[in-house]
Amino acid sequence: MITQVPHPVLEVHDLTVSYDQHPVLWNVDLSLPAGQLIGILGPNGAGKSTLIKSIMGLIQPTSGYIKIFDKPLPDVRSRISYVPQRESVDWNFPASVLDVVVMGTYGKLGLFRRPGKKEVQIAQDALDQVGMMAYSKRQISELSGGQQQRVFIARALAQQADLYLMDEPFAGVDMATETAIFQLLQDMARAGKTVLVVHHDIHSAMNFFEWCIMLNLHLVASGPKDQVMTEELLRKTYGGKLNLLTQVTDLIRKQDFNPLKR
Amino acid sequence: MEDFLYFFTFQDPSITWVVMGITLLGIGSAYVGTFSFLDKKALLGDAISHAVLPGICLGFVLAGEKDPRYIVTGAFLSGALATFLSSWLKQNTKLSEDSIIASILSIFFGIGIVALTALQKSGNPEIAGLNSFIFGNAIGIAEADLFLYGGLSLAILLVLSLFLKEFRLMVFDPGFGKAIGFPMKGIRFIFNVLLILAVVIGIQAIGVVLMAALLITPGAAARFWTDRLQPLLLLAAFFSILSGILGTYVSFVVPQMPTGPWVVVFLSLIALISFIFSPKSGIIKRFIARRSYLNKTHRDHLMKALFKAREVNQGSMTLEEIYALYPFHKKEIAHSLQLLTRQGLVIQDSQGVQLSSLGTSDAMRIVRLHRLWEVYLNEFMNIAPDHVHESAEQMEHLLTPELEALLEQRLNYPALDPHQETIPRESHDL
Ligand SMILES: Nc1ncnc2c1ncn2[C@@H]1O[C@H](COP(=O)(O)OP(=O)(O)OP(=O)(O)O)[C@@H](O)[C@H]1O
Ligand SMILES: [Mg+2]
């Protein structure tokens, strides 16, 4: 059940990604429409983060390619915004909440130029949108996990992009805030932005996403929510181990080279 | 005492030069070192500083004398080789980072010591000066050499201030940096070059064995005092200069005394003092906290006054009007005004003083906290409306965002306070 669209915002073409020896994404081939709030669903270790990282060019794919706005990534970097998983940084770094959110403006600033009043204002607005304005001067180590997550969301908003990639932005975020930010993301989608969110809660996924990607080492489904959020496809995604693929992965790991690499 | 005066009054121009050199060196190595400390790469700095020894010997052999240009180049190259080897080994083997760094440190240093011993046996009379590279001798640095070391320090400072934003990103979130298209590998490379240079400029004054202490200890000690990057860098530089000058003084007074160990003694002392007295341990903290609390109250009061002027549709206030409100705190209010203007929260022009849009939202929050607390006292503690102001006057400076949210929730987002004044939340509440 994979729906392809004409003039996609994001086109992933036959993507295979491996770490060292073992492949974790097999031949993912999908295209996504503009102006939608899109969910990426799948169990732990399904390769959701890997997919996002490959789209961001942080991992070199073994084969296949990715096009964004019909162009290769380096041409459109400034139009893409990225929220990594919160654990990826050291929150003891000496910085205030505002300092971190201002980093969202670095991409447009480019090298060497220092952020000024305008960048601070953009960052303040982004903080306001995630309801963290009152914390702007606080040291980042003094935030709760959910608040740190919201700082990351604010940093992404400060990037003022057209395509947003968010890796579990709601991990540890309370329900009320989650709903509020989901509504914010919906508004952004309505304004023509495309928002991709890795998400674990099927219930709120049902409520908020318009399009869903289901992943478990290979692409199970990609299409409008009503068509893909079926019991059968959900069972295919989450239920049971993908015995065959896992065994093949193990087999490849035992080789001295990666046979999938060209 | 005589020595002390002679040294610190800088009558001797050569002392002035040495102190200037040590100062530049201290700033450079403290800045670079603080970043690598934050990046948890302290060990790498130690490995590099030990690893420059073979290069020093090589430079000496090639020049046939103690020519600083040859020595600096040799030291830089062997430091670079060590850095490259350690990252290559990390990428291409399964060895852990600390075992790689420890091996590189000991192998390079071992080779360096062997080369040094061999040179000493060669009978070249210039060789005596080479020993000072082990533990450092700041006083022995010739004026001409100082220009080389000082120039390199200046270059480090220049590049660092140019790349401040990029290095911050490199340490905090390199993945994000890569995602927004910054050449993070190149930035890391430049940083490594700076790190090696910072080691190289210190080898004659501090010595290869202890140079890592000058890199890492200032930042580590300063970290006890502050949670912000810029003050951290400045404080680290200050600690580094202080111990550098004191160490130089000791080696000036006591003949044959190497500089490096004394610099480290003073650095350790500073680190110890920081550990005991730092804000995190609480002795000076209370004093500073009280001071900054008082300053905050003055700033808050000023912003509140400006906000209230806005509420009654008076655009801005004149300085006289403001001072009239706080007749006993003129000095503090003037100081607060300066600070708020600098932070962009308050705008001063010919008509007087008014809040900026940023300042308005801050001020609104203070007024909101004040009025929320009044409602709380009135509704939940049954205190009469004319008795709630005093307490709110204190709580408005203290309430955290969490408590604010809790108050709002408990009170169910009240519109008015007990004095029938609006509790401001959005800008249209003005
Ligand atoms: N840096 C790495 N090196 C080697 N293997 C990795 C690396 N990162 C991830 N993997 C493996 O790749 C697979 C997919 O990982 P990925 O992080 O993409 O999963 P995920 O769907 O994001 O899971 P989660 O829901 O737990 O975040 C996992 O089996 C994991 O063990
Ligand atoms: Mg993940």
C-alpha cells in the first residue's frame, strides 16, 4: 500500500542504508505531497531515525538517492529544518535556552556572521510558539526532559524552513503541550509547509496526521491516513518479527564486506 | 620584596615583554582549552603536548641551533601527526578513544626523550637550552622569540573570535551543524589546528609535560563560577594569565627554577579555591545571589512602572517622573535603566523612556505575577484586598514559570485582580 504522488516535496528513491555491515533500511521508495502533516510510524529499531538522518544527509546511503523540492539536498539545505532526538546532545553545555534556539538561525546566517537583534527576535517568537518564552534566560541543564524537547522544537521553528523533519519531538512532552504543538504543526501544514514527525502514539497519530509512513526495516505503507491506518497494515508494521529480513541481516553481518555496496 | 617590586613595576623592559607574552599565551590557550574541555577532549590536548617533543628535537637537528622558527614548525608537525593518527585509529580500529590517546602520548613522548638524550650526548653547546622545553622557562625566552609566540597567540585569538558561533555548534550539536550545511569536518580541522598551535606556543614557557594543565585547568576552574559561555571564556583567560604571571615571577626570583610547575601550582590553587568558594558550593553564592536579587528587583520595578504608564495610555515616562517614584533608589534605578537599555528591553529617546516590544512582554509577566499572587492570597488565603500588595511586591520577583502555570491553573485564568485591574496576558490586554 504505497501511494506515490506527482510533483513530490520529498522523493526517496530505492534507498538502502547500512551501518558498517548490516543494512537497516531496505529499498525504501516513496514520495510525499506538500503541505501535509506526515507521521512516520514503526517499532523501535525500525529505522525511522535512520531514514530521517539519510534525508538530512547525515548518513551516506548504500544505494538509492533522495530529492527534495526536486533538487539534491545541498541546493535546498536552508529550506529544511531538523529536530534530532534529544539524547543526541550534552545538555550540560553552558548555554541558555535562548542561545540554543538562536542556533536555528545559523543556517540562514551562514558562516562567520554573528546573530544580531533580528535573530534574537526570531528565536523569541519561536520560543513563544512552543510556550517557553518565560524560560528564555534559563540554563539548559536546568530544564526537564519535555522542556528540552520543546527547546529543540523552537530551534527548528526558528529555522523558518519549508520542510520539517522531527525525530520523536514529543518524547517526554506532556499531553496538553503535545496537543498544542500538534495544532501549531497543523497550522504550519495548512500554510503550505510539510512536516514529517516520527511518532510512537498511534492514538494521537490517528488524530493529527494526514499522511502516514509505516516502516519496519522496509517500507510497509505510505499514503493518506484513512487508507494506510488499517488493522492489517498496523499488524504488519508492529506485529511479529520480520524473521526473514532479520536473518538476512545477520547473515550479511557475518560477511567480511557489505555485498549491497557498489 | 625588592624582587617583587622590581618584577611588578616592570622597570626591566625584558620583564615587560615576558609578561606580555605570557598574557597573550594565557588567553589563547585558555580559550582553546576551554572549548576542548567542554568537548570532553581534555586528553587529546595532553597527548598533543607530549607529542610535540620529537618535533622539537627534529627542528633543533635541522637548524643546528635553537632557532624558534624551526622548533615551532617541528613541534607543530609532530603535534599534527599525533592528532591525525589518533583520529585515524579511532575511525579504522575498534580501540577505545582513551587507549588510543594514551598510546600515542607515551609513544611520541618516549621517542622525544630518546632523541633528546641522544642530542645531549652529541656535545652541541646549544643543547642546554633544549632542556627548558620539558618543564618550561618563561624568563629564558629571547625577545625575538616572544614576537613569534605572541604573534601566534594573536592569530589564535583572531580565528577563535571569528569562529565563535561555529565552535559553539561543533561542541554542542555537531549533527545539527552538519544538517544545516556547515562544513563541520572543516571546522573540526581548524579547531584541531588551533589546539596544536596553542600547545606549540606554550612549550617554551610552560614545557611539554605540563602544557595540558594550562589548556584545561582554567576552563575547568571557571566552570565552577558560571553557566554561560562568554563569561566562562573570559574567566578562564583571567585565571590563566594570573597563574602564568605568578609562575613567571617565581622562576624569575628563584634561579634555575622552571616556570611550568609553578604555573600549575598556582592554577591548582585557583581550581581549589573555585571548588570551595564557587556559587555551586554556596559561600560566596549567597552574597552574589542577594546582590543580583536586589538588582533584579530594581529592574523589575522600573519595568513595571513603564508598563503601568502604558496601561493608562501614557506612551513614555520622563526621567524625572521615574526618579520621583523611587526617591531613595536613584542610583540603582539609573543603573537598571542603563542595563535594560543595553539588553534592548527599554528604549530611551527624546520623549523619554519606554518599553521595547521585548521589554513589554517581560514587564507584562512581572505585572501578571504580581496580580496573580494577589488573587491567590485573596481567594485561597482569605486575605483582604488591601493587604495583599506587600506580599505580591516580593513574590513577583521570585515566582518561576512552573509556579506561574500552576497559579493560572488553580485560579482558572482570572481576568481581574482584587483591585479590579486587568491581569495582562496578551498584548491586547494593554
Ligand atoms: N550508529 C549506528 N551504528 C550501528 N548500528 C546502528 C546505529 N544507529 C542505529 N543502528 C541500528 O540501526 C537500526 C535502526 O535504528 P534507528 O535508530 O533508525 O531506529 P528507530 O526506528 O529510530 O528506533 P527508535 O524508535 O528506538 O528511535 C537498529 O537496529 C540499530 O541498532
Ligand atoms: Mg529513533
